[in-house]
Amino acid sequence: MKNTLLTIFDDALHSVIGKQAVQNALSESNSKLLATGSINIVAIGKAAESMLEGAFTAIPNANIGKALLITKWGHADTCHWDEKKVTIIEASHPIPDQSSLDAGKALIDFVAEGTTPLLFLISGGASSLVEQLQATWDFDTFQEMTRWMLSNSYSIDEINAVRQSASTIKAGGLWRYIKATQVHCLLISDVPLDDVCIIGSGLLFPPASALQIPESLPERWRSRLTGFNPATPSPDFSYKVIASNLIARNTAGDSAKKAGFNVVIHNAIVENDALETAEACVKKIIDTPNTLFIWGAETTVNLPENPGRGGRNQHLALAAAKHMQNTSGCYLLAAGTDGTDGMTEDTGALVDSETITRGEAENVDATTSLAKADAGTFLDASGDLISTGVTGTNVMDLIFAIRIEN
């Protein structure tokens, strides 16, 4: 059963890999970019390298003037690219640091250099990877606030609204520096509803209304948020979302049906607390056996002061394993589509009804691990971690769950 679920997960990933998605989008007969002559490319995000590979495959090499690749540390193969054409910058995620400021400056310099048409390839993670702050912020304070929000269950929408308010390049602010008149953007969505104003904090997309700053944000930070002055996109600007969690979910569902499962695909992205989500998912499969349930997710975790090893998917999976331990035949996979979970190199976990028994046999305790946000240590001991490596995409998380009843 576990191998089958891993195969379904792999099929879902392949349906949203950046290289193929960009190649398909640019190869469409109505793609203006293939007929423009020279073009410069900016790829930003955790899937940036894969997306850039797709562009280099679809666009004749002679037509590509130069490219800027900004991605997470360890997500680029520097030996793969022609250094004369591609400048590679690796930066910090999920908490921005000085490398994010350096990447932001490099981005501004790149787009301000000339009027050659621009192709942007944007994927999740861009919000942390590139930054230039408004004058009311010093970087240490901004970093402290970001770390605090990530540790206190703020949603991706709330975090992005704050980042947009503090930035000179987010919420469409990058248009102040762009000299090209013809600009096209392809996006891989890592946000609910595929809202382009939220993906990467909307580098090219001014929000339609005022940013909604969370009321619970402490005043010491709220007082620094001066709002934003919308910039005007070029009249010759086009964009398209080319990969999303919905595509991954639907592909997983098709793969599961081919494997003989009854399947239920949930439409809404789960954005609740990871512990609450784990309990709800297990209740669903106990109440409805022999059906594979598929969710897209972006759950949250309240972290202790000194969290251990793990991420939201490992946290969710271990909590689910506790709820499943007295019911045989249960399985749950929770994994990040980008190949990483939290600050770890693990993708997530695939647990079953025996996970707790296996872990406790190695002298680790599930309740203690959850309290310390150290689920990864327990799941390593129980043998339930998933590690895919860098996937070339980033469309939030996937959760699969089923109970097999004979």
C-alpha cells in the first residue's frame, strides 16, 4: 500500500514540474514570446531552475539575451548553466536574510538595465528570496517579525500582506524599476485560489484593494507599515498560471483510480492547524473506509521557543499516526510538493496504524515529539519519512489518507 501511495504522489508531482509546464506554455501557438526576437528572462522561486530549463528548451538559444536565476540555497546546479547567459543567486527561505536583500538589489538592477522584452518565471518562495525594504524598516526587525509570524500560525495570505506592506518591490512595486514595455509572466501557484497578487507576494501584481494587515500583529511592527503606493503595469503585460495544487490533486486522483481506488478529491485548500487537520483526516477515513481522500494543504503549526526537527507535514503525519494507532489498515501521506518540509531536507511522511508502535520501540515518545515540534526525530525512528530531493515545483502540500477494511 505504501509503495502505491508513493507512486500516486510521484505522478502528482510530475504533472506540475516547472520545466514541462513552462515548455508547454511557451510552445502554445498563441505564445507571443517566441516571435519577439531577443528576450531576457527572470526566474524566481523554489522551482526557478526547473522553470528556466523549460524556457531554454522552448525558446531558441540565440533569442535569449541573458537570464537571472534566484532560488533557495541548494536548489540550483551552478555547473549546469552557461555563466555568460545566466546569473545565479541563491538566497534564504523561509526567513529572509542578507542574501534576500542582495537578490532584491540584483533583481532591480537586472530589470532596470534595458528595454529588451522580459519573461518572468515566478514560483513559491519568491516572497522570502528577494526583498528590498521601505525606509521605515531595519532588516533585523523585519526578520524578527517574519520569524515570529511563521512560528505563530499566521496564514500565507497574512504573512504576504505584511511583507507587501513593508517592501518596495512587492505588491507590484517592481514595476517602478522595469524599463521593458513588453513583459510576460508564467507562474506556478503555491497559494489558495491561485491568486497572482499573493504568489511571491505579487512582484508584478498590485492588489485590487487595500492590504489586510492582521489585527493580531503586535503594534511595534504594525506601526511601521505605511501601506503601499501602487505602481502601474505595462500595457503590454500578460500572464498565466501554468501549474497549481488543483492540477496535482486531479492527477493524483486519476492515478489512484487507475490503481483501483475509490477516490474523493476535496476542492478547498486546508489551511487549518496541523493538529486539527490530522484529527479530521483520520476521522474521515475511519468513517468511510476503502476510499482514498485527497486534500491540498497549507497548514500551520504553533512552534515552541526552540523547535526540534520537522515541518508542518511531519507534524501533521505524526499527529495522525496517534489517532490511527488503535484502528488497523490506516495510512496517511502528508508531503510538500517542493521536496522540503520546514527547515528540513525531508519532504514529509507516510504513516500507518503501526507508526507509533515502531517509534516507541526505538525509545521515542510521540506526545513529547509533538510538544517539542520534533516530529522528524520520531518519524526517522519509525521509518516513515519521505525524502524526494528537489522536485522542480512548488504547489503547496498534498495529503492522501485511506483505511483499508477487508
